[in-house]
Amino acid sequence: MIDEKLLNYFETYLTDKRKNLFKKVLEDRTRHFSVVLEDIFQPHNASAVVRTADIFGVQDVHAIENKYTNKVSRHVAKGSQKWVTSRRYKKDGDNTKVCLDHLRKQGYQIIATTPHNDSCLLQDFDVTKKSAFVFGVEAEGVSDYVKEQADGFLKIPMVGFTESLNISVAAAIILQDVTTKLRNSDVDWQLSKEEKDVLYFNWVRKTIKNVDKIEKHYLENLKTE
């Protein structure tokens, strides 16, 4: 539950323009699609995907860390990491399994992005199904485990000599395409009111400098009233 009084207090530190921007962006946020990064070791690639997710309104990014640590470059992400909900899986060697199991429990079908098999072409992809798009490690692509567990495969049509795209480029093309189609569909893709309220509170909090001190001061004043 959101502490409404605390939220109202925090809001006094924001301009109306800022608050309205948060509310506007939330109207275009979705959890119908989610992004999974499996063992991405180059920070600029992971950061660019996070930035892309934010741009196209995909709220959740899941980072699997079996071999490599997922790092975000602030220079590349441009602050987008503050607005996207990231979850890291790094406890043991079965991180991919843990991630996929979690997503399935949330109702997602697992879609491996790969050009190396009889994948569904991007233009033919069914956007009505709740989907988590898995992007694999640079050069090698998604793991064999992901391929074995995937509910489907997706590829971007290519007609040149090169048979693959940089992960950040591939993610941008896919997310732009599927989110555009989603918003033109009859699918109920928007966040619930509760989800919007939680994200709004978190965004407001992240915007305020020295927010912990401000919150502590607020709570101390409550005790003395």
C-alpha cells in the first residue's frame, strides 16, 4: 500500500510539469511484454536495451547472470534505468531456469530471439499473447536451455550478407514493432491502477535529492505531532 500522506509530501518537491509527465508516461507503460537479457557482458549493449525498453514503454527487464555480470552504463542508458523495473538473477548456475520459471508463473510465454532456425518472422508475430523476449549473449545468442524451453522463436527478416544484428539493434526493432501493433490492438495492455500508483510513488521518490533524509524528517515530525 502507498502511504498517500508521504506521497503528497514528496510531491511538494516536484513541479506540476514533472508530476504530469510521470502520469502521462504511465498511461503508455505495459507489462504485456517483457525483456530478458541472458549473459550480456558488454555494458553498452545491456544499457541500450534498457533505454529501448523505456522508450517503447516496456516496464520490466530481467537480467540473467550465469557467466557475466549485467552492468548498466549511465552514459548509454541516459537515466532510463531509473524508470524501468530491473530484476537480476545471479544466485547460482540455474539462473536462466529461475528466470524462465518466474516469468511463466506471471503468465508469459517465452520467446527466444534467434535467426538460426524456423523462427516466426517479426511481421507475423501474434502480439495478443503475453510474451517475454529473450536476447542472448553477444555472438553466441540465446543458450541451448532457452531454445529447449522456449514456447516460440522470433527473427527479424534480413536480406543482406550479414546474418545477425547487434543485440541492442535487434531489441529496438522488435520492441518498436510489437509495441506499435499492441497499441493498435484490442488487447488490455495497460498497467493496473495499483501498478501505476506503485510506479508513480517510486518515480517521485527517485526524483528527489536526499530523499532518505527528507523521509526521515517527515516521519520524525509525525511522531512529535
